[in-house]
Amino acid sequence: MMEMDLFGKNEKEVNPAPLAQRMRPSALSGFAGQEHLVGEGKILDRVIKRGELPSLILWGPPGTGKTTLARIVAEASKSDFVEFSAVLSGVKEIREVIKAAKDSLRLGRKTVLFVDEIHRFNKSQQDAFLHSVEDGTITLIGATTENPSFEVNAPLLSRCKVLVLESLSDESIKKILRDALSDKERGLGNFKAEIGKEVIDFIADSSTGDARSALNSLEAAFMITEPDSEGVKRITLEAATEAMQKKALLYDKSGEEHYNVISAFIKSMRGSDADAALYWLARMVEAGEDPLFIARRMVIFASEDIGNADPRAIMVANAVKDSVDFIGMPEGWIPLAQGVAYLATAPKSNASYMAYLEAADDVKKHGALPVPLHIRNAPTKLMKGLGYGKGYKYPHSFKDAVAEQDYLPDALKGRAYYKPTDRGYDKQIAQMMKDRKEKKKESK
């Protein structure tokens, strides 16, 4: 008896490749998304029409078509396509590929070397490509999810054209899913299956612009769905949810997205948007960010952006840091969330932060100005004889502990760095400073 696969086809007829692999388009006409690169008259369209392929770095999120585009342009340029993984290979394998490329070139055949995850290569490994790219032995196409400005050698980067791929829109993902469902040669078109619009929408939305993830989820949902009495697999939202499990978060703790998310987090708190701040907090926590890194940024924020508008903010931030350090994860998100809500809704003032920057600017401009004699310490007779401490007014000897005297160097007399706002406790500080100024005049 002949065995059947999960889809009900004869085992001999089954293509063992995953659906995402089978559905790779072989021409730009079947490619979904990246219109800024593949549209009529755009760079890859022009490259294919000319048949001259430059070395490229394809930079974009997972599942956006980097490998597929590399294959399409290599095929169009009538070159041998060699796929190379930076995770599994090293300099030895690079040299072997380059040697084979030289042999092919002697026979009039060009080689496109596709290096997936090129950012995984260290600088010396990347250097191994330089000469061969320069002399035309190979055309290099590197794919990376990381910013090539940080992860690719400057000499190699200067020899390549960087193309930025974007996360696919929901509409592009839906088109890819519908094509997979209807395609009888590569997809699921030969099978009895029904899937509702809401299921397609859910998979597209949950895939965060990643076509590979969407197709894998569709295939998994199809496989776990039992046919009904009519032999039809009716893929439900429940099956799709089970297939998706928990959607992966795009967040690289050492790469550009790390800095993008922490920037959004800080700016949301600065803008007093507690909801947005809590969302970005959740993005970091759920992606596995170090909670103490988040807490440290909150301590800095409390001083820089809230300051004396609410002096309790720095205490709250430090308490959050201590709490997270004490209880750890997973419960550490609880004090983090409390602290974020407090900091985001607190009155804001960067007066002390700006005051320091202005004072530091004067230090750089004027250098080490001498300390006025009357506020110098005079522990020896010689110092007293030189006038150290002479004329100093001890504030506690005056009414309200306020005495009229200068504390800044002569060159900076009258300079005002600290300018409290009219928000929160800052407003009270501003009033106290005004009152003291009046009392100084009275003490004169």
C-alpha cells in the first residue's frame, strides 16, 4: 500500500521543501513588495535589463526577500550562483569559492557569491573578499539584518551598493499568502482547502512584515487542520493562532533596533505619553532586554528630564532599579511598569541639566578661573596673610541665612545658569530663588 503524506498526496509526488522555499519567485514580475527597488525603472529593474550586476549589500529585516532578489538578479545576469552562509563558513571556504570562481571566469562564466548574514563575518574574514571583488573575480551580494555601516568593513562597503529592504506591508503579505493558496505547482492549489479573510488578515498582521514567517504559519495551520466529512480542510483562526504561537519580536539587543526602541522609550516618557512609554517598555522586556539596562536609563531620565520639577522622580527611579535588581525577572516588569508610569506623567524640567551644560561651556571657554579670595579656605597664616577668606560673609549670621556676596569668579559675575521652569516643584524653587535675591539686596 502506497503511503500518503499529511496533505493526502502520494509520497513520491511530494516536494519536501517548505512552502516558503517553494514559493520563491524566479522573476521580478512575481516579487511582492520592495517596489522602490524592483518597480519599473528602479535600480534592480535597470540592473536586470542591462545585464550588468554590481556588488550589493541587501540590508533589511528577516523575510523581506533578500535571498530571493539575489537569486533573481544572478539568474538575469547569466552568472553562476553560489550561496554561502557566514554562520557555517570561514576563510578556508571563501578561498575555495574564489578559486572556483577564477576557474569559471577563464571559461567565460561569471560568479555571483551570495553571503547570507554577512555581518556574522569578522573584519578579517570580510577582508578576504576585497581583492576578488575589486578585480571582478566575483560579484558579491551580501545579506544582512544589521546596519552595514556598523557591521561591514568600510573598504568592502565602499565597493558595494547598499540597497535597503523594508518590512513587507500587510497587503504584500496577503498577496503572497493568496498566491500560495492558489498556486497548483508550488503551493497548496491542488488541495481542498478553505481559509477565511479574517485568518489571512491575522497571519499577515502577526507576521510583522516577514513573508517567510507568514508562509510557514500558513503551512503549519494547514498541516494541523483535519479534513471534514467532505475532505475539505477549513483553516480556522484557532488553527492559525496555534500555528503562529507567539510572534517573534524584531529587536536585536546589540544592533540598530536596540537603539531605535530605547530612543522611542525615552522620548515617549519625555513627551509625557505613558501609554507609548509602556508599549516600548513591553517591547524591550518581551524581547529579553536586560531589565537593569532599562532601569539605568530611567534613573538618567529622572534627573535629565524631570529634575527638580519632581525631586521624588530620582528616588522612584532608584527604587525601581533596586527592586528589579532584588527580585529579578520575570516579576521585574512590575516595578518597571510602575516607574515608567510615574516618570512619564511627572512634570518635566531639564533646567539643572541645561545649567550644567552652560557652566561646562564656560569652563571650556575660560579655563581654570581663579577662586575669589573671600571664599577661599585659609588654614595657614601665610594664606590669611595673602587675603584668603578675607571679607567672607557667613550666611547663618544674616537674616534668613542670606548674605549679599559673589561666589563666581570675577570674569563670570552675574552669570545665571540655573533657570527653573514654572512646572511642578521647579515653580517653588524659582520663587525661592527670587525671594533670596530680594533678601540679598536687603542684607546689602
